[in-house]
Amino acid sequence: MSEPSPGVAAAVEGELRLLDPLVRASTELLDQVLHPDFREVDTTGRHWDRDMVIASLTTGTGSRPGQLTASRMHGIQLADRLVHVTFDTETKGDRAHRSSLWRLTETGWLLYYHQATPFVTGPATED
């Protein structure tokens, strides 16, 4: 298998950084990873913007999922300045399929959009 493009490698590295509880608790570190126009749809279907996500993660007012474990992470370069990353996470028995779009900006690759869809293991979801 060939090496991922630099964009895919940067996006995967960014996703792994975002799984780190220290990054998730730091306004400064989140600011370095989230695009100014960042949007998210969480596992409940709720829509979030950048400021809402940062406030929720750093002030302790939102729900804290605990340590997230990622698997099946895969990235693909969609365009020169756009990467799509998919992966699954598990925390406290809750599992989610995740999909992210990363955009290349003047300051580097930033997370532009993220969506999480809960799932349960079963015959229809296994590869």
C-alpha cells in the first residue's frame, strides 16, 4: 500500500490529536485545529459551531465522553485543499461512525466539518 498524501497524513494526525483529552480541554490547542467556520453534527443529531464546541469541551459544562478509542481510520484526498477522514470510535460502550472534512488554510490543515453517527455491532454493520 502506498504512503498517504501529505494532506491525508496531516488530517489523520489532527484527528488523533483531537482524541487526546489534553487537547480537548485546551482552548488554545482546539483553536489550532478547528477551522473558523467549523460545524459539527453530534451523535444525537445536535448541530454545533466552533465556539459552542470549544466552550463545551473546555468549561466542563458539556458531556464528557471520556477516553475515545479510534479504529478503522481512513483518509482520502478529495481535492488539493480538501481531505475526507472516516473512522469509528468507542467510549464507555458507545460506538460511532465518524466522518470529517479537513481544509488546507494559510495556517495548515484545519477541521472544517465533523459528523458522528451512533451504531451497534450487528450483522448489517460488520465488514
